Amino acid sequence: QVQLVESGGGLVQPGGSLRLSCAASGFTFSSYVMNWYRQAPGRERELVATITTTGGSTNYVDSVKGRFTISRNNDKMTVYLQMNSLKPEDTAVYYCNAARLPWAYWGQGTQVTVSS
């Protein structure tokens, strides 16, 4: 069956870095656009970063541009989110999403907490 399993979250001090991973299985990973979303307490889920099927194009929400990098390895069926210069406002549950209309799959989420 389809699975997206995120890992790499945790507690980090402001200015620190984390690398999230999302391992996919059960579908043709290379045919899906991959996204990272996040949801902070009391807020709506927000699209953070997108990468096209071949990795040739990426897009970011303004608040993370220059600090976050999305990448993918289609052979390993994995998408990554490198997060640098983390800020307290980056604290959220981060979700991996695979999209190829009309299908969309979600992971269970991984908690990222930025605090001193």
C-alpha cells in the first residue's frame, strides 16, 4: 500500500539545522510532484516547498527562501528538506505530500521545535 514516512524532526536551537526525510513506497514516486507542508498549533496547514518530478524546478514560501532546500532522489524514492538558520516561527508539524492529480498522499508528520 501507499506509504510516506517522515523522519528527522526534533528539538533544535534557533539558528540550528535539521534535515527531514520522507521515504515513499507503494506508488510510482518519480511521477509525482513532492511537497513539504507544515502546520503550527492554531494555524492552517501551509505549503512550504515543492519539487517537480525530475527535481529540475523547486519553489518555496517566502518565509523560508534562502534557508530551506528541497531535494529528491528518485532511485531511493525519498524527498528531503534541508532546513538551516531555523527560527522559532518554524516550529510546526511537517508533512510530506505526493501529488499527481487526482491523487494525493500524505505522511503522518514529524514535529520540528525550534526553541532555546
